[in-house]
Amino acid sequence: MVTHPNTVQPDALSAPDQVILEVEDISKSFGGLRAVDHCSFSVRRGTITGLIGPNGAGKTTVFNAITGFIPPDTGRIMFRGEDISHLRPDQIFTRGLCRTFQIPREHGTMSVLENLMLVPMGQLGERVWNTLFRRGAVAREELQYRDKALEVLAYLQLTHVQDEYAANLSGGQKKLLEMGRMLMAEPELILLDEPAAGVNRTLLKNITSNIQTLAHERGITFLLIEHDMNMVMSLCDPVIVMSEGRKLVEGAPAEIRSNQAVLEAYLGGQYAAAER
């Protein structure tokens, strides 16, 4: 099992109600289109929180604002009590907030193992001076990161493809690789953008199991966008529903299932039929 000694503070697992992320009244417009309209919600530490809603509800824009890819027009975003609303993505990443993308962004011409070893920032080998005059230190650090990457691959059951070009992986394997890259950064909060999209059921079970283990045993917090309602309802608690750029409702899966506005607008007939 991969360990993450720097992921959470020792008291984090004993304080599950502690808020780690606060989205406070943010808005974002693109020309005349208001994609996010005074949206507010919070995420508690150690939870797996689902963020759902129809296409165009503003979910991805919220993700982009949280991770620094676009600044909000109004409002603010607090991570561990710090305002990160106008930080760059790399600055947010180093603070322990990471994200995956709906379409994985692997380095296709590098091996799976190399993709993981590339993640840690500030490596000694990044400076020419060190490669010339501190070769031993560079080699020791590289071996350390290699061992850590192999441990992550073993945990994700990807060891058998460690030397394969990342571009040659299946869609599900690429999603696992993205998760592995996040684990190399030892994050406190991971934002997952549609982890089930394009993934076969076998690998999806693997992904779901990994998320549950990392949240419940390692204290990593997850916020995920997902259209697979079976996955959301079995994995996430709470579930936040967005509509027209705002939070419509938030609650436990059972509460979301029984909310008629949600059933009619976002979950379709699969759960509505079950309620009859």
C-alpha cells in the first residue's frame, strides 16, 4: 500500500467535519454568457463530494476557477483557510490541491514510470549546475522518486505497463495514470473531472476502490464531477447539484434521489422509476 506521510496533518483524520475548501459567492462570465452565477459551497476534509448537473451548469468552470486556470470575476476561493482565488495553477498545486481532466493529459512519448517520476517539483536534476557537480545527489534523488513511483504503480495495479509509452494505454489505464500522478504530489485535495468517462466496468471498479481507500484510510479529500449516477450515488456523500451556474441543492445520496427537481432535471428516469 502506498503511503503519503505529507498528505494530511496528524489530526486531520480525527476532524472529518473540518472544511478544507470554500467556494464563496463566485461568478464567472465569458462575454455575455454567465457560466457561474454567485455559486457557493464547501467541501469537508476526508469526504468524497460529488458535483453534478446537466451540461452547461457551470461545473467545469468552477473546477477551472478552483485550480487557477481562470480567475473568478467575483467572490473568492479558500483552501485550508487561504485565499487562492488569484494564484497560478502551479502555486495551487504546490499547496496540495491537484486535479485530473476529463481527457487525460499524459506525456504520451514518455513511459508510464517516467510520467510519474516527472511530477515532483524542484528536483535537483532540473538545474544544470547540479547535474554537473552534484551527480551523486541527483542520482540518489532520482532513485528515491523511482521507488516511490513504483510503489504508486503497484498500488494502482499498473506495474505491468510501467515501461509502456503512456500514449498506448487504454482510456481507463490513462485515468489510473492521472491518479498516480496526483499521488506523486501527495495532495490533500484531488478534483476529479469525470473519472468514469470512457472507462470499462472492470477498471472503473478499480478506480472507485482506489478513491474510497485513499479517502477513508489516507485522509485525502475528493471533489468529483461525474455523469455516471450509479457511481456518484454509491461513492459520494454529500452530493452537490448545480443548475444554471448556481448550487441548486446539496445532500446525502438518498436525499438527492428523492428530490423531485433533481430527479426531473438531472437524474432522468432511472431513479424516478425506482421511487414509484
